[in-house]
Amino acid sequence: MGGFSWWHIIILAVVGVLLFGRRLPEIGRNVGRSIVEFKKGIRDATDDVVRQGEDRQVLESGQPYYRRELPPEQRPAPAPAPRQAAQPASHGDGSAL
């Protein structure tokens, strides 16, 4: 008593065809395109997450990371080490000038 029988499904299908008969091919195409776009978005999002994880692993390893492997002579030079600020002059007793 609580579920659909075959007769219920057939009646719903006939009513659906009568109401949307001319537009069913268009509706089917739109649903198909929507599914394809959804899958494409999920795949792109998954690729981005994987790529970010790979970038994080490389950064944590401390090794230089190049998306496209370049020969050593074409790689950019490493950034120079930051210079430390000059220490103020002081007397031998620790007081500043």
C-alpha cells in the first residue's frame, strides 16, 4: 500500500508525455548538458585540490619547484639572502652611543 506499482508508473509516464511531449527532447538535451558540465566542474575541482596538495608537499620539502623542468642554465637565480640591519654602536659596557 505504501509503494508505487507498475500501473502508477505507467499512468505517470502517460501524463508526462501528454504534458511535455513536444519538449521532451529539449528537456533531455538540457539535462544531459547539465550532467556533463557538473562532471566537468567536479573533475576540475578535484584536479585543483590534487595540484594544491602536490604544491604544498613540494614547498614543505624545501626543494625548488618548477612546473616545467628547465635546464640548470635557464633556471632563475636564487634570491639573495636578506641583509641584516646594522647593529648600533655600543661602548664596552653595553650602553649605546
